[in-house]
Amino acid sequence: MNPIRNSAKAVIWRGTKLLLTRNTDGRGGYFYLFPGGGQEPGEELRDAVVRECLEETGLEVEVGELLHVREYIGRNHQFAEWDSEIHQVEFYFECRLDDGVEVPENGPNPDSSQVGVEWVEVQRLDSIELYPERLKRLLRRRGERICYLGDTN
């Protein structure tokens, strides 16, 4: 069994849009993720989300409060065939960008499946494949604060 991995994620709003990474699923389709990734040893979660956003989006974020904590236990999800040994704890932070900042097409060091960065209207969330799925409902109800989400899709 692999060790449990911490991951720091950014929830970045601009009006009614969220900044997400667009990723190829290898079958001609796309899925979306929140910018962020694995915490390195000796690194605080806030520093991890700043570093990961720079890598994936090319943008420096200001980290705000912790919004959600989600566990991902691979064997319990639709991707168990590939990542049954993964147990990840994801920390979702509210993050901000300066108002005038332009978002590049992609970051300088994107994840292997990442093909772009884009603003997605919150009303479009039901028409895209976004992980974790449960955050769609919470994001539409922007003021709802549920911190611990558990092992959820």
C-alpha cells in the first residue's frame, strides 16, 4: 500500500467563473480539475497550492481560507482499475488572483494529461466532467460551507 498523499487545490473565482485545468482523458474527451497538486515534504499546504498553481497555470495566487477537505480512496471510485492503491487527502483553499491578470493557455509545467487552463461558468458545471463531482453542488451554492467531505466522488 502506498503512503497517504496530501494535495493542495485552489478554488479561484472571477465573478461567476471558476479557473480549472482542462485534461485529456485519452479517449478524445476532456475532464476538469482544480489547479493544485501534491504537497512536498517540509512544505506547508499553502505553499504547495501556490507552487502548484504556478506550475499548472503560470499564475501566482493569494491563498485564503480552507474551504473543503476531501479524501480520495482509489479502490472506492470509478478509476479503481488504475488507482486502487491511491489514498489522497485533498485540501481546497479559496484563492485569489489580481483582477487584471490574464490567464495563459497552459502553465509552464502542467500535469501529463493537462492540455489547458480555462475559466468555466458555474452554470456550465453540469455539462462538464469535473472531479470531484460533489463540489459542483457546493460551488453552485457558493456560500455553503461543508468542510469535511469524506471519501466522495
